[in-house]
Amino acid sequence: MTLTRVHYESLLALGYTWMFGSSLACKAAKQRQLLEGLAVQPAKRRLAIDFAAGSGLHIVALADLGANSPLSIVSRPIRD
């Protein structure tokens, strides 16, 4: 098991489930349905980028839709 997966499953999963009211997998499946309804079809051999990814729901959905090398970019909050 990768360190990332261990970190998610041992620390983050419970928090996300609490915040979303359901599991990340369930919410990502709903995002996939949304993207499919918008006719989003990631091209093979193309990079899919989710800027300000937050929890990563969209990048998981893009990967499920077949995006090759999905990438999440999370930056620190901009403050005045």
C-alpha cells in the first residue's frame, strides 16, 4: 500500500466522509455523472488538470472517465 493511500485511509477518509455526508468514492461517482452529462470526454494521451482541486473529486472522476495522467494542482489560499 502506498504512503499516500495509507495517509488517506488512516486520516483523511473519515473527515471527507463526514464533510461530504458520504464516501469520496460516492461523491466522485456523482461528479463523473455530472461530467458525462456535460459530454466531457478526456482525450487519451492528454493531460487532465484540476486546478484548485480541493478534495480531488473532479480529478478522480476524470481518471475514471479515462484521462491519462490526471493532475491535481492545489495552491495555498490567497489572502488580502
